[in-house]
Amino acid sequence: MESDLRKVRNIGICAHIDAGKTTVTERVLYYTGKSYKIGEVHEGTATMDFLEEEQERGITIQSAATTCPWEFNGDTYTINLIDTPGHVDFTIEVERSMRVLDGAVAVFDGKEGVEAQSETVWRQADRYNVPRLCLINKMDKVGADFEFSFGTIRERLGANAVAVQLPIGAGDSFEGIIDLIEMQAYYFDSSELGAVVEQRDIPDDMKEMAELWRHDIVERIAELDDELTELYLEDEAAITAEQLKAALRRATLDMRAFPTYCGSALKNIGVQRVLNGVIEYLPNPTEVPDVEGTNPKDEDEKLTRPHTDDAPFSGLVFKVVSDSHGDLTYVRVYSGRLEKGSRVLNPGNGRKENVSRIYEMHAKDRQALDYAGAGSIVAVIGLKNSGTGDTLCDTNDPIILERMHFPDPVISMSIEPITNDDKKKLGEALTTITREDPSFRANYNDETGETIISGMGELHLEIVKNKLLREMKIGVNVGTPRVSYRETITGAADAIRGKFVKQSGGRGQFGDVVLNVKPMTQAEAEEQELNMKDGIVFVDKISHGSIPRDYIPSVQTGVRNAAASGILGGYPMVNVCVELIDGSYHEVDSSQVAFEQAGALGFREACTSAGLALLEPIMKVTITTPEEFFGSVTGDLASRRGQINDSELRGVVRIINADVPLSEMFGYTTVLRGMTQGRAASSMEPAEYRLMPENLKKEVLKA
């Protein structure tokens, strides 16, 4: 099996929205023989965008997985490919894909270069140490500029991009590519959908430029590799293409270099060469470090699993999709074999799960398998108690793998069922969607009788609403979107007592705690090695047994429940450190319930004494506008309490980066189009939470 694993690549395609990820994926499927015709995003026929909503909007909403073969140098390789969304509202799909991939292809627009969401997906790949190739796509676009786009990868991402190709022409005159390592030109026959590739000599008018770029990449690669440095100093011309490729592969696997390609997926130019690059430069499952985890019985004990079939089984659930035949659970197998009909353990909740069927996925189609080996990405049916981020492992050899990071929702709206029948179905439907999408939340508010759904943006919630109406056939009315604010404290409060006493004949209730509270950020908690969960740090400083140890978890539960429901306006409390310093108990009347209530009372009292404030989500907004509308756009941003960080002139277009409160950005796209005759575009992503001005805080709380 070891030799087979060397011929496997687990890769993702990721980029800013509209850079052409799905179009690239469609070409990959066609050239690998996985589909017999090319689907187009703009025609709504893309294989990987199989949801009705995706086809209508021409965007990717959920990541889709497929497996395809690729012939390279006489060998057949297996490529497990995930096409991820580019829209910031679905950033969770990129996050969970990056967690289970070994390599990625980052796609950039040949005219725009690095855009706002490009930076986000690049950081996500950095977080999980995913080696990457870069593809500067859309070189056929009017205004495409390879040198500019290549420069933005180096400047804006701080990445050591190494150009292994040059385009022949740009815009309408783009017709092929030059391979700078082999020093050959390649042309793609448009009558054969680019499937026939012709190798020629480099055009005379480009030879000098190709030599300059070739010298540059040899110098760059030599800097990264001791063996090549010596050769380079002795005789640069003696360095062979094989030596360059081997050194570049080593640097790519260590993330010290990022080979950069160019092409046009829409015009069928260059995709096959990128597939060759995936094989040549991205790691197979045996080349990534052994997967690390912890012992479920002892969090401090670190465990590892090698990427081999004979190791104990371990895998990570990275996606759950509700299906008419039962939940489809996507699993990346890191070690061992997952057999059809076997029992596995979810060490997070201690439940054993049955794997009744295993499938190799191709978008929405599937092929049954008897087993999945190390390095596979498969979907299984039969799991009842496992969700995104959960580990699955051998029942006799437990391990918990690192979970994924899920961002908090920034926007919410109320939703109510129209009929009693809809009411019965709604709860179940929202549970299903929450299981599928960890960035979505649904809560029932007992006081108002409303169901509140929360997500990453207006589009995210609109997609959820359409899913309820179209796919699940549930009639619902929705309110207008609302911002998900947070509450926090502005100062500290010491030795605040929370006392819960109830006497009503017979045994009473008695709980008494003394708390300190102070502001604390996530970074400060990490620095002090304190565990911050849902924005709250709880520290037990009880000494001399003033409260029995059995009651301390109940105090923590009371504090956390009170924090979740907020004090000022019902918004969750964050960035608070709570210290339990003293208290008292009653031999007969004290109980866990009493201490839970005392914890909640003490927390509310202490936070009120410390001073309460409201935090609002701030969005990082990037606007691309013709220079003539610059003044109008910046003036409008200022009226929205926007803070302009920088602006850059690119030709006749101005790129503006600003921080703007989310509450001021509803319907902004429409206003921007109206202001600029439809010529400007914008994108935004969550940046941080900031204190809200006092006058606006009062307005929000009044509403």
C-alpha cells in the first residue's frame, strides 16, 4: 500500500470569489476523463455546483469532493479534489476543507491579482500548514497582467512565489505558455477543447524575457537549497531541469516556496500543466507529518499516527450532509483501514458508531467501496452521533485529533413557521442544518417566543431560508437581518457576592459564592495559559474548602449560562475573566442547583458593578471603483462610520480598504452600484468586535 499512497494527492482549489475555481475544476474533470463534457458555471451546468441555488447564482456554496485519475510520466495517480467556495459567507467550507487536505491550488484573477478573500483563504491554508501551487487564471481577460498579479502574491501575501511559467500574450492575444524550467513553449488546440497540447520552441520575440525569468527562478530556488547553491556558484548553466524540480519540490513541501503557473481555464489553456505540477510539487499522504492527537483519558499525553494502512485506524469528520438515505458523513482517513460494516469509536463523546457503507464521491454521485485506506477522502453512511470536527478511531486504540476553528456568526434574524405543521418540521430542519453547517446557529428565545437564526452574512441566511422553503418544503416568515452584538465589561469588580437562599418548608436551597471579574482578551488568556471558552475564562481560586469541590463545576455552569444570555440586551458576554475566590455552604440545604443559581447571580452582579458595554462586529471592506467615483464612495463610507485604512490606484481603478460596522452595511451593494453607475464592486469579511459608541448603544438597547 505504501507505494500506492505515493500516487495519491489530496488537494483543494481555493480562491477569492470569481477567480475561476469551479471552471478550473470542471477542466480537471474533463481532462482526467471523469466527465465527458465540460460544464460551465455561467450556464449553470457545472458538475461540482450541483445545488439548484449554486446553479442559479453562479457561485459555489458548499465544497464538493471528487476523485479522478491522472496519467503522468507513464504512471496513473489518484487525485482527491475538493472545490471550495470563494464567498466570505461560506468561509467555513474552506476552513474544514483545509483541515483535511495535504495540498492546495490557490487561483488568482489575472487582472486583479490578490483580492480580499484571497488573503483569507491563504491564511487558512497557513494555519493548517498546507503547501500550495498558485495559478494566475483568466490570462485571456482584458487588462490581464501576469507580472502585476505575480507581484501581488509576493507583496500582499508575503509569499515566496516562484514563477515556473510565463504567458504567451495576454487578453485577446493570450495563446499559450512558456515552461521556464524546461524552456519550452506549449500551445493548446482550441478545436479539441485544449485536450491536444503541442510543444514548440519559445517564440523569438520572447526568448530574451524567458531567459531573464529563468535566471531569476534558478537564483530563487538555489537560495533555498544548499545542494543547488554550490552548483549555482560554480556553473548556473550546468543545473538540469530535474535538479531544479527536485529542489523546488523540497522547498514547496516545507512551504518555503510556491510554484506559480498561468493559464485560462475558460479558454482551456494550461490546466493540464497545473495537474502535472500537482503531481510534481504537492505532497502525497506519506510526505506530510504524522497526524498528531491527544489521549482522550489524558489531554497532556500527545499521540501520533503514521499514514499507513497497518497503523490503528484514525480519521476526522469534516462535513455532514443530510441525505434521503441517511446522513452522508465525509471522513479523511489518516491512518489504518476503515472497513465497511465495522464499528469505530468517537472518543469525543465515547459513543461507538457503525459504518454501514463507504462511498467514493464524485460531486453528488457516488461509488460503493469495501474499505478506505490511509490517505483516502470518503463519505460513509451509518454514523448517528458524530459531527464536523469529531475524530473517529479504532475502538481499542483511541486518539483525539485537533478540531477545526469555527468563526462566530455576525448576523441574525427571526424566523417563524406559518402553520402548526410547519412548526413541527422547523425544529428538526434547523437541527439538520446546524449539523451540516457549524457556522450556523439556531436558538429559541423563551421570552419572545421567537426562533433566532444566526450566520456569517446576509447571503448565508438567505441560502438557509431558501433551503427551508425549497428543499425542506417548510413555510416560514423571516424578519429583517439583525447584527449579532456582544456584551463585555469595561472595568474590574472584586469580591462580589452571589447568594441564593430559598426556604419553603422542608429542605431549603443554599448557595453562596464570592467572585472577581476583569476584562480579558483571547490573546491575554493564551499568554497566561488560561482556557477561554465562548469568550469566558473561569478560574477556581477556592482554598481551605470554603466550598466543597463537588459544587465548583455547578458555579461554573451558572456563570457560563448567565454569560450566554447576557445582561444588557440579551447578547452573549465575551472577554471576561471570572475568579471564584470564596463562598460558604450549608451541610443540609446546599445543592448543585443552588450553587448554579448563586454563580449566575454573582456573575450578573459583578459584571454590572464592573460596567457594561456593547461590542459590535466590524467588517473589513474592499471596494474596487473607477477613480472618478472615489470621492463619492469615501464620503459614503465616512457617513457609515467607516475608517479608511488605505487606497491604491491601479490604472484607472481605485482599490479602497476600510473597516466599517456591519450594522451600517445592510444593502450596501445596491447603494454602491447606484452611486457608481454599476461600475464598482465590493467584498467584505468579519474583522473584529469593537466597543460601540454610547449614543448608538442606547439606540440598540431601546430597539
